[in-house]
Amino acid sequence: MSQKYPNLCKPITLGRTTFRNRMFSAPMGGTDITNDGCIGPKSKSFYELRAKGGAGAVTVSECMVHPQTDGSHAYHLDTSVLNSLASFTYTADAIRRHGAIPSVELSHSGMYAGTYMTDKTRQHEMFQWGPSACVRPDGVEVYELTQELIDEIVAAYGRTAGLAKRAGFEMVMIHGGHGWLINQFLSPWFNKRTDCYGGSLENRCRFAKEVLDAVRAAVGPFFPIEFRMSGSELFEGGYTLEDGIEIAKQLESRVDLLHVSAGTYQRGFGDTHPSMFKPHGCNVYLAAEIKKHVKVPVATLGGLNDPAQMEEIIASGQADVVEMARALLADPFLPQKVMSNRDEEIVRCLRCFTCMAERAATATRRCTVNPLIGREDEGDVIYPAPEKKRVLVVGGGPGGLYAAYTAARRGHEVVLCEKETELGGILKSERALPFKSEMYQLAGTYALLAEKAGAEIRLNTPVDRAYVYAFAPDALIIAAGSTPLVPPIPGLKGENVVVVNNYYKEEEKVGDDVVVFGGGLAGCECAIHLGQLGKTVHLVEMRDERAPDANVRHRPLLLNEIEKYVTVHTGYKGLEVKEDGILCEDKDGNQVLVPGHSVICALGQRSRTDVVEELRDAAPFVRVIGDAARVSTITNAVYWGYHAAMDIE
């Protein structure tokens, strides 16, 4: 078969191990890590799905090698712990049986031990070790590692690597980036030692070399070792790309694959994990430059989800391997779709950080566009329903489309009705925001998948009770969505006002000076976009907080963009929309005019309860999903839509 992306699909051999393609699954933390560091059954299924989806390698993250000095709530591979070796063995087997090469990331948090603990109070009470004594910005005291402890940790890397090989893993990744212990030794910012581990770059590389030598001694000469490093720390005082090149040259003889990432976890989350505000592949230049100076193969990553872009990276020699994490949460089968020339079916990652926010908040996994994530042990195969039913879906937003797709895959006769001329629901409004293009694209992908599965889509088709009775469905899924909230504020329906949902249709009405009325997520993102266009933007919000509905990972990055482009007025109550702005009342009761000849109304959404009430009992099986049930998130709409379809028997 002629492949559309031949370079991505080409095998690569590292050591004496051949990987079936150049698309690797980067380390992602599991969901049910036991108290003693074993891999729980949910996590085993989590990693297995990436292998089943066609990735060349699947790396388990993170195995902390020395629990005595690193209390992070992560994996530990230790023969003294019951089921530790067994849990790793079952996981390696689950990955390997689908043709992927199982790998495990070996790590030590150093002065950030306990980062993954949900109990941050306990984390701050821990004894912290790093290359140098210091006090962290959060006030935690860090102690300098002694030579004895350094030797213990080095030996632990080797011992753990040997156990990983014994468990059936066929590659190990040594985590030397993102501000963890090895990176702390490499970095002049963290490492202030005056002995043989500090000072010169050669000395700062010594700990990494000792670790790699210990691992090599444990796994043998032809076992692949991948070394993950930050190509640059990307902050003043950290090491630069030029230093990254020299570090790579120092270490390349000891590794089989240099995995070049970016930044440090503590001082650049949005660099290490590029947000929707950054270009896809914004960190590739680091790997591309380092590759010019080393002979060992190089891997790159960072917000990659487009096979055409990834193909170009390999074809042009910028890297030998591309790695993905979030993209394989959104669509675990991305590699298989690339290998079989079905790239139009790829569900793209939105870079919305729902996955990482849930992990930080509840130690679980969830993905906005993929309801299976974190629940892979429930099964990823959609089996036919015992009896074919007539299913009517009302509403063509993300929840309705995913419900139709799922019900059709189960063998039901599915019709989806959308009252407007275009699918997408609230996603249609995202087309005007370039940094949210994947969100607008999502509706088209879901529609394609639904139609390929056999669902019929009817546009310009409003549904009332008579329509339902005429159709006579066995099951009715109401996904009618929501409508914009436009309160009775004088002037809010004036000619100079554009409701945020309609901005994509009325962009020409918005002039060069704008007031965005409403500082929730939708208002903030629209304000950023308008600021990026060079407009003068003011944002008015009655509450003290901006974007409180944004998740904990996306919100700080969003607020950084707000600071660049928008003048914010919190604690302002809008009284009246005028031709030249919004008359507001501040906290002290003073009236203030916030200037702007154009106004964007972004005051929230309201469920379409009228549709729900009319149709609630119109079929034997009725399920209300998404905003029609409760104004919430795309994540909930998709998840509820999936399970509504699965419940039809």
C-alpha cells in the first residue's frame, strides 16, 4: 500500500530493537497509582490503548527510582513491594502484544519531591534534596545531596532499569529535563556546587553520565536508552540552546535516542506543554538545531497533532521521531489512522488542558474530545446492540454528534436533526478565533465519523413534538444546547452590540475600540483575539475574578495573554450600553464609562429548556445531554452523549 506519510510510517531501529513507525507515545502519568507505587488496572489499560492505537513506542510515566529521597506519588519498581514487579510485567505485556515497544521513564524529582501528591500540605512537610542547598520560592528548604546519597541514587537508576528489563520493557527513558533532578544538576540556575558535579558544563553533566553508565551496565549494550532533556530551559539564568547542544554532545555516546523537549516544569509549564496560544511545533527548532550537532537519532515533541506537519519534520531532517502525549489522549488511534491513510478521521487535540487539569485536581484523567480516557478498562470496542432501534438525536453540537456516532456504531438506525444550516452548535463561534481552530474543526470530524458509521444528518430541520411522533423513535437524545444570556440592560440590543456566539458572522461590525462585556472564559478568549488583531480592548466583569470557569492549567496561560492585550475592569457592574462604551458602577458606587464603540456581549449561556420540556416524554427512552441538561463544558457534552448512546438497548 502506498502511504500518504511515508516518513512517519517508516520503521526505525534503536540498538537492536525495531519500532514499527516514527510516532511514539510520550510519557503520560497513569490514573490509579497505588499507595506503594504499583501500576493499577486502569493505568495498564490506559497505556495499552496507546499501543493498540498504533504508536511505535509507549512510555510509562514516571517511575521514581529512589523513594527514600523522592516522595512523589508516582510509580516505584521495587521487588520488596508486593505486586510491584508483577504490575510492571502485566503492563509491558499489554503494550507489547499490540506491536508497540514498551518503555518506562525513570525519574527523580530532586528538590521538587512530592509534586504529584494531591495533599500539598504533606508535600511541603517533606525533606527535600537537590544538587545545592537553597530555599524554594514557596519557602520549602532544600538540602544539598551528599556524595553518599548521589551514589545511592545513581545505583537506584541502574537497579530500576534492570528490573524494568526483567519485567519485559524493551526500552527505558531517562528523564533529564523539565526541572527534575538530572536537569537540576545540568542547570546553572539550580546547581551551585563547587565540587566535581558543579561549575563547568562538563562537571554539571557528570551526574547524568553516571546515571546513564549505571543504566547501561544494568540493561546491556544493545538495549535502547532514550534520554529526555530540555533543549533549553527558556528562562534567564537557565541554560540556553547553545548549552543544550553541548549537553547533547556530552551524552550522545551513552544513549540511543535524544528526546529534546523544552523548559522546566516549575518555570515554564506553557513552554513544556504548548498551549493553544502557541504555534503547533513551537519547540521543534530545539531538536532540529541539536540534531545538526549529534550523530544519534533525535526525537521532538510539543503540541504536535497534524500528520502533515509531522511528516515534514521527519522528511526535512529536523528530527527522526515525533512524540505525542495529549494528541494520543484525544485520539489514541492517530498513528493507526496515519498508517492506513485515514488521517481525515483523526480527532485533533484542542490543547485545552482538560486532561492535565483533571489530573492535578482529582488525580484522574479526562479528555474533552475522547470519553474513553481514564476509563479504558471499561473497554474501547463498541459492540452491536442486542436489538436495532430507531434513534433520533436533536441537535448537532459536539454532544449530539458524538451520541449519533456512538449509536450508529452500535448498529442502530440513527437520524440527527439540526435546526440550523450548519453543524457544530456552540463550536461554530470558535471559527473566528485562530487559536481555537481545532475546536471548530471538531464538529466536522465528528460529523464525518458519524456519517461513516451510518448516521443520517438532516440540516435545517427543527424538531418539535409532532416531528418526534411522526418519526416514532425508540430512543430520543436531546442535545439542543443553549442560547446566549442577554439580560434586560438598556442598550444591550443596540446596533453596536455583537453577541459573542455570533461574532464569527458579524466580525465586520466590530470596530477598532471594543468593550467585551463579561469576563468568563468565552469573553476572555474573544478579548485576547481582538487584542491580537491590534484593536483597543477593554473587558468589564462584575466579579473580582477573570475566567473563573477556565480550568486550573489553562487559566494561568489565558491570564498571561489577557495581560498582553486587554485592559481589565473587575468589580464593575454594567448599567447601560451607550454608543461610546458601557456605563458601569464600580465597587464604591461611582459611575464610570468604559470606552468602546463596539461591544461584545459575553454574559453566559442558558439551557434550551423549552425544547427539553416539549420533548422530555416523547419517546420510550429519552436522555438530555450537554448544555440542554446543564450549561457546562464540551467535555461533559461528549461524555454524556457517548453514554446516552451506550445505554440504548
